[in-house]
Amino acid sequence: QVQLVESGGGLVQAGGSLRLSCVASGFTIRQNAMGWYRQAPGKQRELVASISTGGSTNYADSLKGRFTISRDNAENTLYLQMNSLKPEDTAVYYCNAIHRWSLYWGKGTQVTVSS
């Protein structure tokens, strides 16, 4: 059974940092493409960053240089390091995975950045 569980969100002041984690079970993350998305109130869900099976990464243009996606294969965990956070980064952050041609989502973790 595929499961994705995010954690690490919270309330942080502008300029601060957070590291989100996504623990995967039911599959091996290094064999599957994965990504982080976010959804702010009243807005559509948008891509934050993704990582391929080969380790190539891709970022939303507006987030390059502040956010870093990575994975720990031994822990079967995906990470998102977020630095220099801004109030507009406030959103629910979700991780997803493509496994055997199906797309799976976690339930998300709330990130709130105060000004």
C-alpha cells in the first residue's frame, strides 16, 4: 500500500527556514519520480519542485535559489529545504509520487509565513 506522509510545516517569520519531509512507504523512492506541490487559499495547486529517478531536479522559476528538493534513499524520504521564506510562500505543501503509472498524494502540511 502506497502511502506518503508529510511533516515539518509550521509557523515561521519571513526570512526564516523550514525543512519539510515526506516519508514514503509501499514503494522505493529512488525508483520513482517525486515532487512537491503547494496550494494557497483560493489558488490552484502548483509545482514547487520535482526530482527524477536519476536525481535530476526541477524547480518553479520563482523559487529557484530558495528551495531545494532532495531525497534520502536509505530513509525512503523526500525533503524540501525552504530558505528565505516569504509570506507568499504560505500554503499547504504536498508531496507526490508516480508509481506504476499512478499518481499518489500525501495529505499535506501547512506552512504559514508571517510578515
